[in-house]
Amino acid sequence: MTTATMDSRSCLLVVDVQYGFMPGGGLPVAGGDAVVPVINRIAPRFANIVLTQDWHPADHVSFAANHPGRQPYETIQLPYGEQVLWPKHCVQGTPDAALHAELQLARAQLIIRKGFHREVDSYSAFVEADRRTTTGLAAYLKARGISSVYLCGLATDYCVNWSALDARAEGFEVTVIEDACRAIDLDGSLARAWADMTAAGVRRIDSLALSNP
Ligand code: VGL
Ligand code: ZN
């Protein structure tokens, strides 16, 4: 099956392809660097491309180091609910927060930064973890007449998953390009993410469906 995407109503959303999520980064994702060539191969199929960039202050609430006695990957209760404590990653302006230099996405039209409020995390590109604060992305896409969002990047079970679910909630048609993503997979989070996305009507495809004209 070939999916025609080079239309003005579709957008490729490239999630958090940053050094912080690469092997050797602050919050390494296994095989994180393998998404780069896949994304470079499919990007020319899209008229619209938007990137996200995880962009935390050094004192961010999601960092285990900012909670004395706590370790990375433990969870704590915050006013908005459960929060996983992560190793320090993607601190604003540091090399760890930079987009991967080998991404060939000069045609990308917007870079949306998220996670910059000290007290609130934001896995989703659309709504922060308090489930109220918007990033503005849904309004931007709608203002540009975009109705279909294709997701790729890192990590499948966190930022891609939350972004896909929120995009569905905002009324977009949503497709995740599975082999253009990699997961963290904490305590079954990847299987849970796919179950939730499937239940929400998120389509799941392989990049070959896009790169074969
Ligand atoms: C992410 C955990 C913390 C992600 C970002 O990009 O999936 N995960 N910050
Ligand atoms: Zn983060």
C-alpha cells in the first residue's frame, strides 16, 4: 500500500530526535540513532514537517537529581499525578538538547519546544502533563489546514505515544511510523502504549509504505 502524503493537509511530526535520547545521551534510548536515516528517507514525502525538542531547565521537576534520595526511573506523585523521575536530559542550550546533526530536515517549518516549565513535564507535543497547559501546536496545525499527522522519533512509548493520543483527541487523523521510532520500554510501557494508541484509532505503519512511490 502506498500512502500519498505530499499534500498540504498532512504533516510529519518529528519527535525529540536529540542527542539526549541517543546512546551516550542523558536519557539514552536503545537504537535511538537508528531513526535518523529512516526519517531522512521519508521526510521528502511530506509537504509539511514540524519538529519537537525536549527543552528542560536544569532544575526541572522530572529530573531525579532534583529530588534528594530518589533514583532515576522511580515514580513520584506530583500535583498533576504520577511522574517518572528521569536522569537529567535535554537541558536548555546544552549539546544534549541539540537536534541530531544528521537529520536532513532543512524544509521543516516549525520547531516546538516543550518541558520548559520547571514544575510540569511535557511528553506530549500538544498538552503538558498537567493536562491543561497547551503548547499551541494543535491551533497552529489547524490554522494551517492540516488534518493528518504522521509521527516518528523518540520515544515510542512516551513522547510519541502521548503526542499521538493528544493529536487524536484534537481530532486529527494520526499515523505512527513504527520503524521510525524507538522505545524506552519501562515496565511494559511499550505494549501499553500500542494498546492505548490502537484503541484511540491511531494507525500504525512501516516507513516502506511511504518511501515506495
Ligand atoms: C521523553 C521522557 C522524558 C521522550 C522526554 O522524548 O519520550 N521521555 N522526556
Ligand atoms: Zn524530558
